[in-house]
Amino acid sequence: MLSLPPLALYVHIPWCVRKCPYCDFNSHGQKGELPQREYVAALLADLDQDLPLVWGRPVTSIFFGGGTPSLFSADSIAAFLEGAAARLRLRPGLEVTLETNPGTVEHDRFDAYARAGVNRLSFGIQSFDDGCLQRLGRIHDSAQARRAVQLAQDAGFSNINLDLMYALPQQDTAMALHDLEQAIALAPAHISHYQLTLEPNTVFAARPPAGLPEDDDAWDMQEGCQAALAAHGYQHYEVSAYARDGFQCQHNLNYWRFGDYLGIGAGAHGKITLPAQEAILRRWKLKHPQAYMDAAHGPARIGGDEHLTLSQRPFDYMLNALRLHAGFSLGDFEARTGLSRDLIAGKLDELVAKGLLAVQADHVAPTALGRRFLNDVMGVFLD
């Protein structure tokens, strides 16, 4: 039997000043003044359309992603949050994250974002090396990055994430460690540290930059940076996520635990459990911002619906849960997929025998070796 997991809300704001050459998200370069009022109205109409799927369920977190959501004014963010509060049961004190880039935010707005209800900021820093930033196509420099974070802290934000990449063009291990040292010096509560990858349908995939590190060099960077983060008290709780105690990203934890989330906005994806129908629905919205806003009626904004088949659910669950160092319980697997643990018992035994998973009573977690070869572990659960 399927059980209802926690519910989160993801809000996609698809505009940025300029699309980065490595970015494969649904983002669009800004051309002229942004249609903030029109887009907020479309977001709330989108939310109205999806409300029957989640009547009465409390929302545990909200995440504004992009694009660059900080291109929207605090008033626009507040207008959406007020509309959402009138439609949904928002848990008191819930985590509300806003993604921002140092080169775009108007820094005198941090106080206003806090008054609007934002209590967590996620800065897309990527590097503190100006040469690396230029090669990545970023629009900010290292001084702007440091200044933006410090201004946010001055405005009272204590729950701050910094996104940082490694294995950048022409970067070596010493440079990667120096980047990390500068990030740690700013004392963020959370650091997302991940390797640059060449994703399909990006500029870098079509024209790879010169000087990309070899795989062995990238691994050295990863190991060195993981050791430095641990030495400074950051807990490595997910593949690319490190946090001070008590500051794990609640919104992302809900994803990784196979929780539910409404996806609102152009190109947004959602996942909703429907116990009465023994179904798990994945829904996504039209990708192009103008087409999304032009949709006269709510259903026209839906880009597609898919019900996860029984055979798809184990892989979908593992794709998320095995990213967590803590792993998952077999009881949770059964509650959130509606499947018996017996269905995956043979695969678990196979992975335990190879030293890739550890199973103790009801609990399953990847080993250190399993975390290194995580894609192979997840692949075992493909239909």
C-alpha cells in the first residue's frame, strides 16, 4: 500500500542574464524587462490547477529555482508566497530557499527577501578564481561573490548555501582546494560541491573547453576537497552536499527520500503520490516561458503526465535514496513505492556480496565503494 510522504513546492523562474555554456536547465537569457506580474499570475493559476492533487496536505518546504530567481523583485516573491499561503497549508517556519547569483542580485534587496518570507539563500558561486569564472561564462567575479555573501549575512541570513564546482577547465588540485578554502572562509551553513560535467544539448557538449582535467585528476580534487570539508566540520550527507549540523537542505532531502513535490512554473517537474489509485504521478509543465504564460487555461500548461509503472518504481526510488550516505529503510521503500521488499531482495544480496551496499536489519546504505560507483549500483535496479 502506498503511503503519503511529505509534500514540498518547487517554483521555477526560468530567466537569467545570460545562459552559461555548461547549463542544461530550462533557462532563458533575459531580453528586456521581465514580465514579473504576468508570470506570478501564471504561477498561481498553475498552482490552482494542481491543488486537487494535494488537498489538505501540509507543505514542508518551498524552493525557488531557475534560471536566476533573484532577478525577480522581493515584491514579486512575496506576492507568490502570499498567494501560495492562501491556497496551501504551509508548515510554520518552513524552509523557503531562493537561488541567486552574485552578478545579478540587487544586494540592497536581501532584507526585503527576508521580509517576503525567504529564509535560505543558495548562491551560484562555482569558483572564486576569476580565470575559471571567465572560462565558465559567469557574469560575476570573485570579489562580487564574496561581497554578495557578506551582505546576505549582514541582512541576517544564517542559512546560506554556496554552489562550487571542481574539475574546471585549466584547474588543478591546488586551485580546487584554494576555491574551497575561500568558500569555507565565508562560513556558509551548506556547501554544494560537484564536478563539472558536459551535459547533452549544452554549448560545452558541442564545443568542449580546452584543459579539462583527466578523470584521475578530478578524483584527486574530489578526495582532497572532501577531506578539507570534513576537517572544517561539514557533514557529507549526500553525493554533492555538505552541511553544518542542522543545516541539511530540507527541500532536497525530500527529493532524495522520494517525497512528493508540486512543480510550478515553466518546465517545472512534480511528483505526487495518489494512494487511492495506488499511483505515483509525474507531471511537467510547458518549457518555454511565453508559451507557459500564454496558455489561456490551466490544463494547457501541462507539458505531460506519466504514471510510474510498478517496474519503474524501484529504480526511481534508488535513483534518489541511494544518493544519501545514510541510505534508507526497507519500510520506507515499501511505503513510498507500494512494493514489497521481497521484490528487490535478490538485487540487494548481489550488491552486498560485491561490497557496494551494507544491509543491517531494516536499513540499507551504500558503502564507501558503493558511493564511488554509485551509477553502477543504481543501474542494477533498472527494469
